[in-house]
Amino acid sequence: MRLFLDACAIIYLVESYQQQGQQTRRLVAEALQDKTPLFVSTLSFLECRISPLRKRNDELLAKYHQFFKLPNVQLVQLTEDVINIATDLRVNYSNALRTPDALQLACALKANANRFLTGDKKLSVIQEIQVLIV
């Protein structure tokens, strides 16, 4: 399994002890057990840092930095190829996708991930990759 984590999935993983966090931790554990990389985008790195920085929560910020530095976590950059894929997605799914969602999905596709983990139900219409909703 080549799993890509949307920003909200990373937030569930790090912060949530509710059902969404538990489901996310289970799926991430399965991926790690298969010794496959977890893919995340540089956009997620930005999004996950905003709340801890606003709240001046250094402990939570450190947890995010620790996650992004895990050996199995591969950071997908927002390259020109990613932008082109995201543009196509926005055109093809104009009613379902906002630009940040298209960028996340494009990063997942660029990384050849076969699963996209998110909490965003509206992304279930995407056909290019299996979308898992937690």
C-alpha cells in the first residue's frame, strides 16, 4: 500500500483520540508494517503548523516536526508537474475540488500513491486514486 495523508489525516493522527484519529493510526500502522513510505505534501507541512504557531503551542509543534521527520515519511514537493496535474483535476472536478484539495491529490498522484487518506467526504468522487475517508 502506498498511502498519501491529506493534512486533515495528519492532524487526526497527531491530535485526535476520537474515532477519526484511531482509524488514521490503524491505517498508518498498516502502511508502516508493510514497510512502505507514507507520502505527505509540503502543503500539509504548512497547514499542520498553522494552529500550533497561532496558539504558541511548542509541544504540539514539536509533535508535527517529529512526524514529518520520520524515516518512512516522504515529502512531496509542489513542482510544476504537480501544478499541471492539479490544474487538470480542478478542470475535471470543478464542483468537488478547491485548489488546496487538487494540490494534495496531485501530490499523491505524482508520488504514485494508490490510496489517499482524508476526512473530506466530498473527495470521494475522485476516480484517479482510491480515496479513504476517516
